[in-house]
Amino acid sequence: MAKLAKDTGLGRESLYKALAPGAKPRYDTVLKLVRALGVELHATPAHK
């Protein structure tokens, strides 16, 4: 958790709160976590 906090620029306490069950983290927090974990998100249009 300490490394993830360093990689995201967030405090450990903030990460624990954001990842707690029932938490509703902000979008920018989720993006920081995703990037720090080395994950890429891609959006594609839904087909109708």
C-alpha cells in the first residue's frame, strides 16, 4: 500500500478510505490507481 500511495501521490489513509467497502472514490482517484497499477482503460462505443 505504501508503494501504491507513492505511485499515485495520495496518502495511505486516503487509499484505504477510497478502497474500503462501500466507498465511492472520485473518478480522478480511480484513474490514479489504475495508472499506478499499470492498467490501461479503453472505451468503445456501444453498438445499437
